[in-house]
Amino acid sequence: MAPSTANNNVTGVLFEDDPVLALEASLHHDHEQISKPKPTKEYRRELVWRNILLFIFLHGAALYGAYLALTSARLWTDIWAFLLYQASGLGITAGAHRLWAHRAYKAKWPLRVILIICNTMAFQNHVFEWARDHRVHHKYSETNADPHNAKRGFFFSHVGWLLCRKHPDVIEKGKQIDMSDLENDRFIAFQKKYYLWLMPIFCFLIPTSVPMYFWGESFKCAFFVAALFRYTFTLNMTWLVNSAAHMWGDRPYDKYINPSENLGVSVMALGEGFHNYHHVFPWDYKTAELGDYTANLTTAFIDFFARLGWAYDLKTVSMDMIKKRVERTGDGSHNVWGWGDKD
Ligand code: ST9
Ligand code: ZN
Ligand code: ZN
């Protein structure tokens, strides 16, 4: 199915049925005002030692897993770990992010089942929590209400935000986000209800059991390589979007915001590093201007299912609209068709 440009009107009524797009539209012209974090006197960072210890253990175990992957694991175990990284990554990018958080396209139930399984394999909290945090991130980007506010530094936006209590503004503003679409989604409700059962099965048990059962891998190699190393690696590739892609790269669409075009992050995060574009046009199912697949496996994945008819109503942005925005707020680095070249 051909991508539709029907929802590309930032100021029009076309967003009426989409809270996320409506929010983005209303924020579009107020970004500078919003992006200045106001210091809140009462806030004191409170560390969560349980998480700190768990993440230290996890990263230690992942390093050991990386060592085993290079020295004693079977080749098939390494391939299996790589495939799980891609599949669980798609559960985040095509699932939690583009489908559920942004509603950038629609998916028929078999695709939603695939995505919810892949998403559970990624263990990045259930989709409802992930999407709510992400909607707050877009609406209040780089303010105290942004869960991983990049103005608090690389470490905080990468992982630090998972190691301390949230700023009260995140919770206060988050409660005002319309989540009714996901509250009424039976797949999301099912995953949320049974997450503490489903997550260990899909993130750790199945990834460990398959290599042991099908090609006689040892428990040690299967668990440390395909479960712990693969999980931790995928987490870090995801977190790079919040840290690196909010700091380093060009800003061809809006030089007044920090999210940037970071090709390295895009390759590793399956197409999610074109972050300047994404923050300006969050409803585009490609999360990038171009439909190029080389650094955007997620777009290839969605296009494949669109051909099957399982993904439909793919939203994009018209060339004219992009061009106007590039000329108005871009940093001059946009050189596709020479648009960004300033006299
Ligand atoms: C993980 C998530 O890693 C990663 C997300 C990355 C996002 C990236 C986005 C970039 C774009 C996409 C790119 C994808 C690339 C993928 C590439 C793949 C290759 N609004 O949470 P609590 C309420 S997860 C409204 O305990 P604390 C909440 O409902 C890793 N309300 O806050 C609750 O209310 P009630 C694994 C909110 O105590 C109350 O507040 N998971 C909101 O401050 C308390 O909630 C973990 O490590 C909101 N936004 O604790 C778990 N938020 O009581 C980590 C909360 O009424 N999390 N509420 O139910 C935690 O342990 C805790 O959340 C905490 C904060 C310690 C961080
Ligand atoms: Zn962002
Ligand atoms: Zn987003």
C-alpha cells in the first residue's frame, strides 16, 4: 500500500483523532519556550540502588557474554543472538515506537501479535509504560518533564534516568497525556497484565533454551550470549537514541532543538537515529525523510508488511512541507536536491 500524506497538516483538524499528533502540532511553534527547563526547588535526585546494582550486574554479565561469544560459543548461538537483537529491536522500533507511541501506521492483528512478542523479548517495560514515557518525551522534550532529559547530560539520558526516581514533573505531565487509545487496545492490556510472566519467558527463557535444544549449546554460553549480552547490547543501542542522537549530528530540519541526524545511531538502532527529522515530523512512519533501507531496517520491515496488507495507512510528510521547514528552521546542512544550500 502506498504511504499516505493525508495527515501532514500540522495545524489542521486532521489530528483531531490523534492525541500525539495534536500535541505535536500544538507544540510546533512554542518549542523554544518549552525547551527551557525551569529549575524546580523541591526536586532532589533519589537514587534507586536496586536498579543500580542490577544494571551493574547486567553489564558485567554482558561483557562476559561478549567474551564467550568470541571465544567459546557456537557460531549458531552468535547468529541466534544477532537475530534476536534485530527482532527484539523491531518490537521496539516498529512496535512500541512507530505503531503504538506515534500511531504512524496501522497494523492488522497478526502483525500486532508478532510485534508484541518481539517487544516483550526486548524487555523495555510493557508498551503502555514505554509509550507514555515516550509521548511525554516528545511533548516536553528536554525539560524536567522529559523522562530522559538530555539537558541533564549524556549519562542521565542514556541510562541514569532508569537509576533514580522520576522528576515529579514527568509524572504530573504524564498523567495529562491521552492514553485512551492504548487503554482500549486488548493486546497492550494483555501484555501489561501478564508482563511479569511473559517478559522472563520471551526475553530470557526462550533465547536460552533454543540454542541448548536445537544445537546442543551449553547453558552458560546460551544464557550469557543470547540472553544477557544480546539484551544489554540492544538496550544500549536503544539508549543511544536518547543520548547520542540528542547531542551529536546535523540539524537540517530544526536547528533550535537538540535532536540530531546521527547515522551511526541509525544503523545500530534500526533506523531511529534520524532524530532531528523525527522530532520535527514524529508521525512519519519512516522516522526519516528518505525511504532508504540501508540505515533503516524498520522502514523495510513495515513496507514488507504493507505489501502483504498487514500494515496500512502509512503516514508520511509531503516534500513541500519538508522543504518549507528546512528553509525556515534548518541549519543549512540539508543537501538532498540542494535544498539546504543557502546563498
Ligand atoms: C528501558 C526503556 O530501557 C528504554 C526506553 C528508551 C526510549 C527510547 C526512545 C527513542 C526513540 C525510539 C528508538 C528505539 C530504538 C530501538 C533500537 C533497538 C535496537 N506519566 O515508574 P515509577 C507513574 S526499560 C504518568 O515507579 P519512580 C506510575 O504509573 C529497561 N505517570 O516511578 C506510578 O504510578 P502508580 C528495563 C507516570 O518511582 C508512579 O508514577 N526496565 C509516568 O520515579 C511511579 O512510577 C527497567 O529498568 C509517566 N510518564 O521510579 C525499569 N511515569 O503508583 C526501570 C511514571 O499510580 N524503571 N508514572 O502506578 C524503574 O525502575 C522506575 O520506573 C524508576 C523510576 C526507578 C526509573
Ligand atoms: Zn528524542
Ligand atoms: Zn518518537
